[in-house]
Amino acid sequence: MIAKAGAQPPALRLARTVLAKELRDGLRDRRSLSMALVFPLLGPLVLAGSFSLVSKDVRSAAEDSVKLPVSGRENAPELVAFLAEGGLDPVEPPASPERAVRSGDVDVVLSIPPEYGARLREGRPAPVRLVVDQSRRAAKVTADRVRERLERWGRVTAAQRLVMRGVHPAVIEPLAVEEVDVSTAESRSAILFSVMPYFLVLSIFMGGMSVAIDTTAGERERLSLEPLLANPVPRAALVLGKIGASAFFSLMALTETSIAFTLLPVIAPLEDLGVSFRLDPGMVARLWLLSLPLLLAASALMVVVAARARSFRAAQSTMSFLMLVPAIPGFILAMTPVKEKAWMKITPALGEQLVMVRWLRGELVPVEDALRAMSASLLLAVLLAVVATRLFEGGKLLFEKA
Amino acid sequence: MIALQGVRKRFGKVEALRGVSFEVADGQVTGLLGPNGAGKTTALRVVYGVLVPDAGRATVDGIDLAADRVAAQRRLGVLPHAQGLYPRLTAREHVRYFAALHGLLGEGLEARVAEIVAALDMADFADRRADGFSQGQRVKVALARALVHDPRNVVLDEPTNGLDVGATRAVRGLLRKLRDEGRCVLFSSHVMQEVGILCDRVVVIARGEVVAQGSPDELRRSTGKESLEDAFVAAIGSEEGLG
């Protein structure tokens, strides 16, 4: 009649049972899904958006042909033709050049006075006037182009005069200045992409947050925790299953964010900025792997915090604050580079972000640095899992409000 | 068989249990009767292992909960005070989850789930999500997941609370059936009549202490009262909190 009880199932199998249930439950929850799949996309999208804006500015000024208001065109037809050849299309000047430039209606106005032709023929410096506003960044790009084009014309003309007098043009160029730009494309972009680790860490927290709350504070609030605790399950198995479910959602978010970052150069015209951001699959895989122990620690932390919260709502507000904490050091690092100290390298979240920034900058990072950061996070994950197990033991969670 | 020996539990300044001892035999329905706030739920929570007592011990089939909670809980089917469901899971998924937590798997699990779904007449809502279930449906799900692993000992905290007449009768029938199968059944109630018709033994608890125990007849005899209700009032010393 009454069946005999079989052998006690291994704790890991029970943990898997809990995990499977929490995943099924979480995947049916619209809030949990959107936290894991929609919100993490905001980071890459914000970056792509801001790049598009900046690069539109720079590109149109640097490459496309630009309208250049010129007054007194008839005084220097050759010069005007030379400018047009360089993509500076002469147009009618505004009535008051100074006012138009100051108000930003036009970037720059070139005016060629009537005496230009006579001075040029006499071999004396021929005056041209450039009206610019140095304080406007976008205008500066156009002004630089005009200036450079004018100097070029000057050099060409000077060389012709020398040749006519039987002098080699090299005589007036005693220096051959060669500029070597040591800022690699990677290091230039790293200034912008030092915020990327911040977004990766953020996605880890956002992804698992809703599930961590739902399986702990939520479970207590909907009164399903007591029946669950009446089951013959080691508390560690229960905790592992719940941390695992939260970690799975964090993993979805992290993976999605990583993929979105690899697609960033496709969405945003980065090359136009002189920013080569090559986030090849190898780099993405490294960032992803580096984040895994941190992901476990974050999930365990969220389960502990949510389990101790007074209510579902309280858990939510504590959590949105918690989410920012590991991101703060990364954010500060992005703003003001600080010299790395030993303790920073083994501080979970901070250690990983330091390694990420250096990788993205194209530096060689010792493998030990990455491993050290990962070990620190893994250790934290284990400690927090133990704390969570304690919380679930002896009915503390059920009857003693934090 | 379930036994409590000198169990004490204090919550802050309130002493909820002050040395509670009683035994619940196999093949009997035992009612834990007492006014609201007497300590019924606290005592049952100690039995099913979600609350650790400050002193004394609780055993299930001789297994001390303090020594091996998991082994003791494996021999229990529990309908706790709180019967929350997961709104996004179906009734059948609830039952499957608890069956798996009790170590069932594969075909054996599916067979037991099908059996209990049929026994509790849950077929028409078994594959619907719990969100929007009626109180009767919710209790059935809670009962199904408590009994799916075929436990020797069954503990139920106010199982007929909030049920309509039909559902109440069904639950009482189920308790008798469990007893007739030779199981040890312990349930709490503050409803006098229920205890009178259902129980082989009654444990009366008031202010955290067992004030009387025995068969309904023995209770009437020892207090010298005609009705069980009068016997009960005599035992607890007041009419406070009776339903």
C-alpha cells in the first residue's frame, strides 16, 4: 500500500531540479525576460548612438565637399578654382561675415580683397582674410581644411617662382618633418571604450536581478517558500538551484551585450572617427570568459540580498542600488585613469574591469592578472553561496524578518 | 509515527511553545485542536522541519529532525500553513516539482503524478497555469504536491480552511482514506465539529501547552462534560478564540 522510500537523491540532482523549475518559471516571466534581454542592449545602443552623432559632425567636415562662402571671388579666380578642386565649393558670402560666423550660420568665410591680384603679380604677399570662430569645434575642422588648402596653394606658387628663377624648391625646405602618431587606433578608441567594461558588469547584474528577487523575496511573498522548505532537500541544493537560475539569466544578458558590442562597428561608423575598434570574436570570448566567475559572485550576492530583504519591493530598490556599486570604480577609472594597485587587481568587479580596459587598449596583460581577478570573484561566489545556505537553514528566512 | 518531546519555542518575548509533548500513531487521524494563537502552527512547523525548536525534540518514524532533517522530511507529506503556488506553473508542474524534490524521477514520477491528479479529480485544470485558480483548486494542488510521493506520515495545517462544503467533505474523505491505508495523519483545526467527526485522537493545545489529550470519548469522560465542545472549553479554561 505505502511505497517504501527509495534512496536519498544526490544533492546535485536536487539542485538541478530546482534550477529547471526556476528557469521554466523565469522564462515565462515577462519582467525577468526583459531585464535579461532588453535592458542590457541599452549600453551598446547608447554608445552606438553617441558615436553616430560625433562622427557625423567630424566626417561631413573632413571629407565631404563643403560650401565655402567667398567674397571677392573675381579677384582670384585661380585660387578659387584650386580651393574648389580640394572640395571647398565657393558660394555667395553672407552680408556680414563676422556676424554670420559668430552666430554659427556658417563655419568660415574667406574674403579676397581687390589688391590681391596686383600684389600677387608684384611678387609681394597677397592678402586673404579668413573669418573663423576658434571656439567652435565643428567649425575648426572646416577652418583647418581651408587653411591647409591655402598653404598648399602658397607652397605650389612659391615652388613655381623658385623654379622660374632657377632655384631648386627644396632650398626653402630645410626641414623634412615627419610626424609619427604613436597613439594606435586601439589606444585612441580605448578612451571611448573604457566604458564598455562598465556596461558588461551592468548587464550581469541587470540580467539576473529579477530572477534573484523572484526566487527568494518573491517566493516568500507569495507564500510558496514554506511548502518548498518542507521538502527533504539540503538547503545548499536549494540555494545552488536559485543562484544557478539567476546566473543563467545574467549569462543571457552578458552574452547578448557581448554580441551587441561586436556588432557596434557595423551599426556605428567608427572608422570615420579615426577609431578602429576591432572587437574580434577572440577578444569577445576572452571578455566573456573573464566575466564568468564575477557573474557567479553577482548572482550569489543578489540571492543573499534579495533573500534578506523585507519584501519584494524592498528587494527591488536595494538591488537597483547594488547594481551601481560594482560599476562605480569602473566609471571613475574611465574618467580619471588611476595607477593600478595590488588590491585593485583582486577586488571582484574592479579587477576584471582593469584587465578588460587594458585588453581593449591593445595592451598585453599577464595571464596571472586575469586569473587572479577570476579567482577572487570565484572565492567571493563560494562565500556568498555559503551565506545564502545559512539564510535558508532553520527557518530564519521564513519567520525572522531582516 | 510522529512524536514531540518537551518542545519549546520562543519568538522574542512571546513563548509560543512551552514544553509540548505528544505522540501521533500510525493508522489514526489525530487532531491538534486549539484556539487561534495557541501554538498549533508553530508545533506543526517544528514537525515538518521548517522551524528549529529552542529545546526538546521532534521525531518522525523515530528519526530526530535535529539530527537528520532531510531523512525525517522524506517520510512526511506536508500541507503547510502557507499554501502559495507559482502563478506561472501549471497544476501538474507543481506536482511534478515536488515529486522530483522527493527523489521520484522518470516514468515512476509521471505515473505517480497521473495517479494523484486522477485521485484528487484535478484533470480539468491540471494543465492550466495556477494564476486565477479558485481556493478549492489551490488546495487541491497543495494536497496533490504534499501526497505525490506517497508519504507514511501526513501533516496538514487547517486543511479545510476557506473551503466550501463540497471541498471540505472531499478533504475529510481523503483524510479517512489516508488513515485506512495505515498512515499517520496529524492535522490542526479550530473547528470543533470537524475534530469530533474525524479524529481518533485529539490533542488539545492552549497557550503553548498541551492541556488534554485522548480519544473524543476519553476527553468527554475526563472533563465530565456531555459535548466535546464543553469538554474542550473546560480543558482550555476559556472560550476565547473558538471557531
